Amino acid sequence: MPWNCFFKCMKRPTQKPAKWADHYTRKAQKEHYPARSVYKLKEIQHRHALIQKGHKVLDLGCAPGSWTLYAAELTGPSGQVVGVDLKPLSIPVPSHVQIITGDILSLDKILLESIGKEYNAVLSDMAPDTTGNRIVDSTRSFHLCQAALSIAQNFLLPGGGFICKIFQGDGFKSFCEDVASVYHNYKIFKPQSSRKASSEIYIIGKGKK
């Protein structure tokens, strides 16, 4: 933070804009979302309408909370949103939202019982810590996606929906085939709000078999 200004004649230094700040970052701040990623889910919801009033939604890798807050808006108080992440959220959430701190890659009995079952939608905007090596990053992303898909298979109601971010790479085609085997329909979608330099893309499964 800049030093306090003790004398009237002194001026605060001009803050440089954040390196990754853009229109969506500023819009998220204005609309009180913790991250710009909310607009990716908004685009997906606008096209596919997977989340409805009264739905029960599981948000995997929910920090910093933008997807969780938007999902809660969509379900309304008659619904329920459960978010799971290694990190606790630092933002207030509505009363119909439950945040669980835990690792989805090592689900134990207590965590499974806390999460529950019979969800209408499972969301995953999870991403690995990136290394800059495209092959390594896409491989790590693929493993996270497999974990998310496995959870969706076990926690979703028949007919439920699945949204998952994946980095394009060697495992991309295989993951699409896995999703296609579990859902009646699946779509590949690149939101306009994704950064142009990003290799991320979203796989959307509709109608769990």
C-alpha cells in the first residue's frame, strides 16, 4: 500500500494498473465478484441454462468464490450451493451456500459425507499451478478434470449437468470421449471472456445418463 500523505503538498504516487486487469476485471469489481471468471460461467449459463431455481449445485475448486456466488443467484434461496476448495473463502456468502475446505483429489469419508449427493449440476473451474510448460500444464489439468468427472458421475442426479475447464493438450480428446460416454450431449465452448492467450476451454455435459 502507498505511504500515508502527511503533508498537503505531497501527492500519492499514481498506481499502475494491474498487469492482467481488463474490462472483465473492472466489471467484476464493480459488480462485487471476487474474480473475472464469473463471466465465463455467465456465458455458459446463457447458452446452456444448466442451473435453475431450486437446483442443488456443487462447485469444485470454488475459490475465490465468483462461480459460487453466481450459482447461488441462479438457484435462489430455495436451492443449495456447496463449494469445495483447498482454501477457505474470504468473502461472505448467502445462507443457502455451504463452503467446505478439503481436497477433492483425496476424498475421505468425512469429506464425502459433508458434500452429500443428488446434485443437479457439478461445476469445475479448477486449474493446476502452471509451470509454463504446455505439456506439463495440460497433463495436470487433465488429471484434475478426470477427478471432477468422477465426482460428477457419483454425485449427479440422472439428467444433471456438468461444466469443466480443461487446458487443451494431449488429454483433451480423451476427456471429451469420457464426457460423451456419461452424458447424452456434450459441447465444447470457449467463452469470449477467456483470455486470448489462454489454452483453457470448457466441456459441458448435458443430461447425465
